[in-house]
Amino acid sequence: MQGLGCGGTVQVIPARKGVAARVARGQVVTVINTHGSQVVDTWAFCADDIGEFMSMEHSRGAILKLNPVAGDTMRSNRRRPMLTLTHDTSGGVHDTLIAACDRYRYEQLGHIGHHDNCTDNLADALAAIGLALPETPSPLNLFMNIPWEADGAISFAAPVSQPGSWVSMRAEMDLIIAFSACPQDLVPVNGAACVPTNAHFRIDDEQPVLGG
């Protein structure tokens, strides 16, 4: 894998699936868009009380932007700092507007039967470490490209990120972080080919040196 350098162990976010991990305050989480076109739904929860979680509504009110950039700090639903974006080589296009996909979304798109989805992926990832949530917070959709127009119209577009590009975020409290390699294959959020792929992440005690 290109430009990963040394430090924390690189872990996979399997295509169409989710994973969760514990992160200590001050550690840096780096999410790598390995193949360049994969959206990664991202959640963070206070390690001491998962009723406190990274909130897109509260974060937008704090950073006064729809799209966070390096230097911005995402806030919890109790308005406390949770994750600060420290570095971004992906082109800087992410999304804070769109809810995690779920079975109802795929039904609306005409899919019949089970379809992997980010809501279930979050539940499964947390269950794997012994946790459960009553509902799914809106995620920070890393690498997701939702263009907006002056009249307020939005659309779904392919990511601008390139293979091996990455985003680093510093934990501002002890956290549980969760990711879903979004399984959306009916609209082109995962690239024009609509093919979900795996992504990777790593957790370091300080900002890693990566290429890409």
C-alpha cells in the first residue's frame, strides 16, 4: 500500500462493512481512501457515555461550514470538542448533510431484498465491542461529494479523492470511533462505476507521516 510509512498498524474497513475501535485522547486517527473513490461514514462516541456522540448539526454551528477542513473541530451533541481535522490530502471534499444509508433508502431506490447499509454496519461494529445504540447519529461522510448550488439544490457526485489520499483527525477526548465503507451502489457516491471498495485506517500516538 502506497505511502503508509511507519507507526500505527493499518487496519482494513472491509468493502460494504463496518468496524469500530477505541481511541485515546490525543491519538490521531487516519482514514485512507485506498482505492480513491470510497465514501467512509464516520462516527465518534464518548468512551465513557455513548449517549454523547459527534453531531453534524452541532459541528456545523461551531465551524460555520457545511464541509469541514483541516483545522476544524467537530463537536458532540453536548457541544464539546471531539475530533479535530489535522491533515487532508484528499481534495478536502466531505459531507455533513446526508444521513447514513439504511434499508429504507435502498427500498426507495427500488432495491428488493436485503442490501448492506451503513446503519446496520454501525450497529454490527458496535456490537462487536459490546455496545448498542438506540438510534443512528448522522455521520461525517468522509470523501463524499454532495455539491450544493446557490438555490440550495444538492446532488450526489463521485468523490474527488485519489487512491491513497487520506484524512487525519486528532481525538479531543477518549473515544470510540466507527467506520462504514459505504455499500451504496445505486447512486455514484462511490465513483461512477458504483462499486464499493475497502478502505483503511490507523491510530497513532502522534501525527503520522504518510504519502499520497
